[in-house]
Amino acid sequence: MSAKITAIRGMNDILPVATKDSPVTTERWQAVEQVLRQLMQQYGYREIRLPIVEATPLFKRAIGEVTDIVEKEMYTFEDRGGDSLTLRPEGTAGCVRACLEHSLTYNQTQRLWYTGAMFRYERPQKGRYRQFHQFGVETFGMTGADIEAELILMTARLWKLLGLTDVVSLELNSLGEKESRQAYRAALISYLEQHVDQLDDDSKRRLHTNPLRVLDSKDPKVQAVLVNAPQLFDYLDEESRTHQQKLTAVLDAAGVSYTLNPRLVRGLDYYNKTVFEWVTTALGSQGTVCAGGRYDGLVTQLGGQATPAVGFAIGLERLVLLIDTLQQDKISTETDIYLVADENAVNQALLVAETLRNTLTKYRILTHCGGGSFKSQMKKADKTGAIIALILGQDEIAQQTVTVKWLQKGEQVTLPQTELSDYLHSTLGASA
């Protein structure tokens, strides 16, 4: 017998039914994705679809060669032509590349979104996988704090739509401009050098190449050292201070709560001014659900003209896992209507279902196929979580009627097939 082939470690199947290894179903994913798409349409953002594979230098220039992603985590290979290619580890670099290649940022503004698989070689754990999915938003051409406020208000609305408002919280910081950040960087290095014996290996490695990343170390000893470290806010330029005040004024007026977190940083020079994260305590150590910020320097770094840019990304695995962990029922994954038919009424049942789909467009209608007794079909209808079973037996066929059985209420009514659509439209709407 041939050896059984399984999925690559950290690259998981998403199934239509819940299992031990895949507890979150495709229906849950689809429901979340539908909310995201509707939200983008509501805000006037447009979708961009990007390649999964890009030239390796794109990520080396955008992410930085001294980052863990480039040094340890990228899936990089040579194609048959000898070119170095990489499976995308994130979406921003590809989005900027596409905008430059197709002249989407020259003297114009853009509000874009994308979603898809990303790849990083790291130790798989709950909420973190080697193939994972991100939803990202990138905006170009807008310098003010108003666009940052819009993105944060957008994400706040998303949590409300998903029923997550009470389990996520917003953290904000300002990185200032490059000059003020360099002054802070020098002060931080000077301070950390005095405590180098208390730093973990990662922090020692980053000390001179990427010292701001030391600030988000999870090591307790490092965190103890950072208690008395210089604060980035003390080095902020006046423009960045004013920018942050404008942003927080909008959030205050909109009633969006936030915490100013001086240790919330990004390690690359093209980030400036605002950075933000939505975090949760419901997923253990994988607490960041959404991360964003301003990156005015990236377009120039990738060969374009200076262009202001702000964006955010949401890890979809963590988002659907959070919803599933909290057993949120605000996103329905159930069948609404299940058609049960006598073996002589199967064809008619299919036609009735098609007629209903023309008028009841927002409801999920499932027709039983494969035969079986009425008893077994009703058990399957119950198992799907359907609200209503429509029954077509011999009597209904003869009289051109249909029996409507409310599965959760235990009530039923028989009516002409010609009146079925109007009846369901009015009664399902009233029960929603």
C-alpha cells in the first residue's frame, strides 16, 4: 500500500464541516469574508488582486534584510530561468509594487484592499501557521490624520459587525519622523548597552541593527530593563505631536477608546508617525488581531516618488478563531430552508427550490438528494440547523401544495405552492 500523503505542516485544510484538526468551517470563513467585502464597499475601497509569487528583492528592500522574516522565514527558490522568487510573506510590498508598476499613485489617491494566502516558515502554533491568510487595506496620497482616523473607525465598525467590540482594544503610538526617531534610536542603544548582560539573544542581535524591536520583546528580563528606558514620546518632533493630537481628537469625538502604548513600534525606517494595533486577551499569546500604521517612506524605497501611505492588515485565522472561541452567533452558518421530498417528487423539489432562490435571495436553501425515508431526511434537516423544512410527499404532489414545518417551533402549515414564496418572505422576515 502506498504511503499516505498529508498536508504540509503548518499548511492547513479549511473544511465545510468542523473536525478536531479543523474546527473552523469554510462557512464561518465565508461569513467573515462577506462582512469584510460589504464593509469595503460601504467605505468606497476597491479590491486589488496580487500575485502569490514576487521577485525576492522586493521583500528584501521592503521588509529589510536584517529582519526575521527575510533572514529566517521566507519561502524562496530559483525558477528554471535562475531568477530568485519568493512566496509572499505579507501583502503591503506587493501592493506598492503593483501601484508603482501601473502608475496608480502618481498625482492621485488610492483606497485599496486585498485578501489572500501568505507564507512564512516558522513554528506552527494556535493562530500562527506557515500558510496563513491576511486581509489588508492600503491607502496612498493622503498626508493627514483624517485617513488614519478613517481606517481606525473602519476597523472599530468591523468589530461591531462581528460582535467583537468587547474583546478587542486599541493601542496607539507615534514613531515621529526619521530624524527624531534616529535621535531616539541612539539614546535607546546607549541605554541598552549598559544592560546588555540582561538582554536575551534576539535583543542582543537586534541591538545595533533594529533596536526599536527590542521594545516589543516578550522576555520578562528584557521588559524589566525597559521600565527605565528612554521614551520615544520625549523625542517626537512637533509636527508628529500635532498629528497625533488630531487623530486622537477624532477618536475621542467618535467614542473610540484607546491606550497610548509607547512600546508599540515598527522596526523599519519607512514607518513614521502613527502606528496602531487592535489586541485581545482571548487568544493567549497571539494577541494582535489587526496591525496598521503610516509608512510614507516605502514607495520611495521601492523606486517611486515620495508618496504618503497608511494601511493595516488583519490575520484571518486569528479573526475566525477569535469568533469561534467566543462562540459568536451573530454570523449565521446555518441552512435556512431544507426541502424534504418523496422519491417521486425529487425533480419537483429541485424546481421548487430554484423558484424560491429567485425570490428569497438572502436565504440558504438546501434540497435533499440521494433518497431516503422521510424520517431520515428530517433528521438531516435538523442536523443542518435549518429553520424550516419544506415537505413534498404524495399528497402534496397530487394537490400541488407544500407542507411548511417550522423545525424549532414544531408548527406546520400546508399551502398552495403558488403562495409559498410570499408566505416564506413574510414569515422568515418576521422571525429574523
